[in-house]
Amino acid sequence: MQSMEVISVNIWQILISLCNLLLLFLILKKFLFSPVKKMLQKRQNEIDGQYSEAAEAKQEADSNKAFWEEKLGNAETQAQEILSSAAAKADVRAQQIVSEAEGRADGIVRQAKAAAELEKKKAEAEIKKEIIDVSAVLTEKMLGREISDDDHKKLFASFLEGIGGSDDSN
Amino acid sequence: MKIKSVKFLAVDILLMILAVAPMLFGIALKILTNPASGGIEIAGARIYFTLKLPIQDLPITESQINSWLVIFSVFWLCIYFTHGISEKPQTKRQLIAEWIIETTEKLVKGNMGEYFSGFAPFVAAILAISAFSSLLTLIGLYPPTSDINIVAGWAILVFILITYYKMKCGPVHYLKSFGDPVPFLAPLNVISEVATPVSMAFRHYGNILSGTVISVLIAAALQGLSNMVLGWLPGVLGEIPFLQIGIPAVLSIYFDVFSGCLQAFIFAMLTMLYISSGFPAEDYKKRKNKKIKSEVN
């Protein structure tokens, strides 16, 4: 079989080789570069989408956070208000209760004092009567006779005068 | 990772077979048509048949056939790489495909700028066809890159591209550029313009061919040396060229693998540099702005 010379130029072979390179270029472009680049583009899009989704979610979370923080702050001030108003109310009420109690106590004391006075007076009157009775018995015994009512009264009056007590009411 | 369906695997295997088949075909063709030859032989590509064409007859040679085989292989490899491609990588080969594309695009953008980013597939094609053609020697086939016609075709295509981009500002601007920096240097500029594709073609072709020639010469020399030094061994032992073991393999790593890949890379680099440096970007921008302005007016 024949061989080419080591160096031999052939126009048609050159042309064929040129076309071969063009052909390989087209093959690589069509079957390797474009599918891979399409896929890379898709992947890029997917990644971008995920990033934007994440950013959106973050934004939403941030706004939610701000909202809830505001709410929390409001709630704190509200609680403070409620507490202070409750405290004020309680103060007023306590004041009321104390003053009422004081009034009542005063009344009770006054009543008690009045009752004591009455008792005292009663007791005094009784004691007077007792004394009169006893003194009547004693004088009777001492005199050896019965004393009449008149005597009795006289005697008693003088006696009382001697003690300096107040008027009897019988 | 998902367990791939039987159909997917079947298509995979089919694609791999299709990618390897051209190489096997080439080897078979070589074995069938190549008569066993002894001794040193440095010749061009084997001619299978000749087509009668005007101007010059077209001999269909090994280099033609082999470059078509390379194209077939690369085509099926592309299909294989992009088979089952998805946004979430499920196959290792998808990562390889992405790596190839990202690397070539980075290379092209780095060397040629953003304007030429569409050149990535072209540069990848140059790298692929040149490297694979040179690497065909590894399986014993004739490397098309050691045929001047093949490489000249690529160089001429690159030259056409260079000239096309130089003419982007119009033919007048292109012709004026020859009178740069002083008009009487124009002949030299014309020569340097023509020298570009010639030097590219000869550099690539010469490197690969010289590698083959040196390999053959050294193999022959080693055989002679082996006969001389170990010829006293009795019987068959004396005829075995022991010195041919090992040394040609090391040389093959340099001349076939390293030199082949390096020349492919150099060819691609030169393509990128010539095209991007030949393109008068500044003038083109001015011209474009002027056009836009005149259209507005």
C-alpha cells in the first residue's frame, strides 16, 4: 500500500481538516456546552430563587419580630398601668376601710363609755340604797327600836349630807 | 444516590461502546491494511484510496480517517457526559463535564476577555481534536497531527478568524493597520501576518512528527546497540533486543503524551492570543459609539 510523502501539501485535505475542526466545534457547542450551560443556568436560577425566598422569609420574620416586640412593650406598659391603677384603687379603698373602722371604733368606744357611765350610776344608786338599808338596820339595832319612816328619812338625809353625795331619785 | 434504572445503565454502556468503537475500528483497519514491515520506516500517512478531484486528487489517508474517528469518539463522549445531567449532580461524569466547561470558559475569559467568551467551545474543540489526535499514537494509530495538511487546516481556520476580527472595523481600517507604525514597514507586516498560520501549523506538526521520528530512530538505534552488546548470547536470546525494553516507553511518555498535550495547549493559547490581540477593541468601541450617535441623529 502506498504512503504519502512525509511533507506533502494537499488543498483538499487542508479543507477537510478545516471543516473537521468546525464540525467538532459545533458538536462540542451543541452536545456538551449548551446542555451543561443550560443546566448551570437552571441551577443558578434555583439557587437565586432559594436565596430570595430565604430573604423574604427573613424579612417577614423581622417584621413579625418588630410587631411582637412592640406588642410586648405595650403589654408591659399596660401591665404597669394596671398595676399602678390597682394600687391606687387599693390605697383609696384601704383609706376608706381604715376611716370607716376608725369611725366605728369611735362609736363603739363612746357607746361603751356611755354604758359604763350608766352602769356606774346604777351601781351608785344601788350602793346608796344598800347603804340606806344597812344603815337603817344598824340604827334600829343601835337604838333598840324601830324607826319610823319619817325618822328614817330624816336620818338618811342628814347622813347623806354628811357624806356629801348627790340627790337620790326616789 | 438513586439507584439508576436498567435503561439508564444500558444507554450508558451503549454510549461508552460507541465512544470506544472508533478507536477499535481504527486499530482493526490498521492491522488489516498494514503489512508487517521490518526495519526503520519513516513515511507519511498510508493512502487507502484516492478520489479524483479538480486541481488536485484527494487521497483519503490514515490521517483523514483517524481525525474522523477522533471526532466520532468525542461526539459520543459528549453525549455520554451529558447523559442524565440534572441540577443536582447524580453522576461523577457530570462533575467532569462541568469542570471541562468551567475551565475552558475561565481560560478563554482570562486570555481573550469578556467579548470573546463565546469562543470557549471553539478553544475546547481545538484542545480536544489536537490532544486526542496526538494521543492516538498511544494505541498505535497514525497521529493526524503529524500530517501537515491537518494542522494547516486548523491554522488557516484560525487565520480566517484572526482576519475576521481584524476587519471588524472595516477593510480600510484593516489595510491601514499594515502601515503601522511607519508605512514603509508594510511588507514586513504582511509577512508577519502570513507567518502566523504558517508558524502555527509548522510548530504543531513539526513537534509531533519529530517526536515520532526520534522515537523510531532511537528504537532502531537501541536494536542495533542490543545486537552489538548482547549478540554473543546463545540462540534466540541474542536476537532479542533487550535494550529496547523500557527506554522507548519513557521517550513515548515525553513525545506522545506530554508533547501531544503541550502542543494542543500551545495551539489553543496561540489561537486565543492572536485572535484577541488582533481585534482592535478600542477602535471598535469608538466606531460603535459613532454609529449609535449617527443613528440617533
